[in-house]
Amino acid sequence: MRTPEKQLNLRLRHPDYQKFLDINEHESERVKKHYRCYLDQKYGKAALQTLDIFPANIRGAPILVFIHGGYWRALDKKSYGFVAAPFVENDMTVCVVNYRLIPTVNMEMLLNDIKDVINWIQKEAFQYNGDPGAMILSGHSAGGHLALMSYLMNEGLRSSIQAICSLSGIFDLAPIKNSYLNEVLQLDENDVENFSVINQDLSAIKCPVLLSVGSDETDFFIGQSRNLYTENRSRAPIEYYEYKQLNHYQIVHKLGQEDSPLVNFILGKMNNKECNKK
């Protein structure tokens, strides 16, 4: 069954989308001027294999890794530096990462980039006041998918990940494969089987996971998080939070605001050791 474009084409749904993207840009520029940061650090040879790092002011700080969305084919870390502010203020190091985009790579290669950047962050953590054994993964939209899949696909990383915070994540790739988006993404049945979160063994998750979505998002996005929570809450430590009156563009702004439920979830998990138990 073909997925209706109105469920996925967010720019069509929100003709004023540019004002939300402008907020991202302006707030990110403000944060980069206000906080110490190391921009465009390379973890690989390709142009997009880079990350921006906002180090904590104390040594041995937990590390938040943020992965941007864009349907695996668009957007850039430079617009998401704003997420660093509340966490640096609370003694965390923040890494906002880029990755190679489809169609220059396929989904497997893209996921390898996320694994590689996490490994790089662990290796270089002390240089940026971070603790390589205390990481929290977060991502928006496609980034929410990449955060969870990186945990599930890389057993060796799990003991270092204390929590995962997914905003408006996409966990079943079948509706994407059966949509207009696949003209660029070119997902096949193997991709859907191997890289959909819903097809993984979620009992492997040992750290707290927050699935959050805005109540003003499309049924597709609400269903992706709500269904994953409902079907797996008995086998994994998953929480669900629906933000009232927020759309797909607005919810990510909450990750840059102190005292938001998303920020409080992450700060509350900074020293969670349960995640490190196998």
C-alpha cells in the first residue's frame, strides 16, 4: 500500500516551515558564539564525516550525542547546535554529528557512519572533557531511528550508552519504502528487514529510552512512537511522552530548552549505571 504523501511531506503540511528552520539557524549561531565549541571535527575522510563539539566545563562529563533528521537525505548539523545549551549548562559535553547522506551512500553505510562517529567520540572523549563510558544518544526524526539502530546493531557500544532520547523517530521503514521518498532513498526489502527498529530484538535494550512525539504531528509519526512503545514496553525500559500542541518542527526546539521533559529526562539519566549492566 502506498503511503499518502500528506503523512510524510511536512513542508506541504506546514507552508510556514521556513520560520521553524530559521529558529534552528539563529539559535545555533547564538549558542556557538556563547559557548566554547570545536566545529567540523573530522571522524572520517568524507566531507560530511564531521561533528561539532561543545565541551563541558568539568572533566569526566557525560556526553550527549545528537543526530539530526532529514529523511536520511538532507539537513546538516550546523542547524542543531542550539541543543547544546541546556546540557553544557548542566556539565555535559555535547556532540552534534553529521553523516553521509543518501543517495551518495546507502542505509548500511550511513549507519556505519554513526557507529564510526560514536567510536571516534569515545576515543577522543578526554580531550573534550567527556567520559567515554557515559554516553546518551538522541536524535530527531530519521536521527531518532539512527540512535536506536546504532544501539541495537552494535553490541560493543551498549555498555557505554546510558540512555536514548528519540524525538519523532521513524522505526518502521516499510511505509518509507512505499512512499515518494523512495525515489531518492531506494530502500529495498532487505533494507526494511535489516534496518527497521521494529524488526530488531528490543529485549536487548538495557538503558532507559524515551520516545517522544508532538500531538500536532501526522498520524504516521505519532503511530511510529506510540506503537513501538505499546508493543515493547514489557520487554524494554521504554517511556512514551506526547508533547501537546507541537508539530514535527517544533518538538526539536524543546531539546534546547531547560526544564523541558526531554532535557529533564536526559539530565536525570546522566549517572544511570543500570544501563551498564549486561
